[in-house]
Amino acid sequence: MSDTFRFARAILADRDVAAISPSSRFLVRRVLSRLDLRPGCRILEFGPGPGVITLPLLRRLPSDARLTVVEKNTDFAGLLRSVADKRLQVLEADARDSWDAALASLGGHPDAILASIPFTYLTPDERRQFVSQAYAQLPVGGRLVVFHQYSPLMYSYLKRVFGAARLSFEPLNILPCFVMTAVKR
Ligand SMILES: C[S@@+](CC[C@H](N)C(=O)[O-])C[C@H]1O[C@@H](n2cnc3c(N)ncnc32)[C@H](O)[C@@H]1O
């Protein structure tokens, strides 16, 4: 089954899926270009869906790296659990209350955090808490990459907590998507 069909089916049953189609290859490339994939690195991804970013990321990830993904949708989490890759850990959980479990599964602090959950569905307090947690868990030089359709909503949160953030835009996606990156200094 294609990811496009999976999304169409999933969003009918679960509004938190929040996208009518998976990220395009242009957006995947843009997001992955924000990462520094060094040997032994640890990456945390919130909202992987069926693995649109996860699978290309695994193809680039060094053999001793670790990737933990946190996905709330049962079908998507099940699909990711079927990926046979010892670097990948899948948590079926809500990004709002899974930090401890995610860090335990990762075996330490993440070097990068990716997030494509629908932040519009979170309250302003939950958005602030998410970005503050990300900041607290990243080492100096670590980065948070948020990609979000419709609006650069999270840009001001990233700037406030990290002190600075980079905003870019990928038009070749359904729907066009903002990519926001903040590095801990
Ligand atoms: C817009 S889709 C992005 C999917 C994929 N990363 C992509 O780039 O195509 C958002 C994903 O976040 C998941 N999600 C939504 N709210 C979540 C939450 N609070 N915690 C964890 N995952 C969540 C949805 O189930 C969905 O898979």
C-alpha cells in the first residue's frame, strides 16, 4: 500500500494524523539536510507517520547510531515496528508525555530531535513545554528541527527558547511546509 493511500485512510479515522498526504521527497531532502549524522549519533523523531522521513534517515544513518520514534497512531506505530533494523526503536505514545521513555529507549541524550506533529492541536503551554524539553535534553550543538504545514507557528517558540532559529519553506509539498531549525548554543 502506498504512503499516500495510508494517509488518506488514517486521517479519516484519526484527526491527529493531520495531513492528507506524506511529506514529499523535496521536503524529506530539505529536512534531512538539516542533520549532522555522525557515527554514534542519537536521533529522536516525534510523529514519524508510516516512516516517510524515518526510512530515508535510516538509509543515511551510521551503523552504530540510534533512532527512537514516537508515534501516537496505532497503525503507523505497528507498521514501523515491522521495520527490521536494530538501530530503530518505536514507541507508541503521545509526544506530550513520552520524554522519559524516549530518552530511556535512546540510551542517552539526543543529538537531534525531529518533530512533525500537528502543533496547532496543542495548547500554547504544551508547545512551550515541548520546545523547552527539547532544549533541556539537547547537548550544546544539538538541534531541533520542526516541520509544519500551513504555518510557521513554532518559529516564535523556537526563537524564544533557543535564542535564534532558522526558518525555511518547502513549496513542493502538499500542503507547502515550513521547516524551522534551532541549534542549542
Ligand atoms: C503531519 S503527519 C507527519 C508524518 C510524517 N512525519 C511525514 O513527514 O509525512 C503527523 C504525524 O504525527 C502523529 N501525531 C500527531 N499527534 C501526535 C502526538 N501528540 N504525539 C505523537 N505523534 C503524534 C500523527 O499520527 C502523524 O503520524
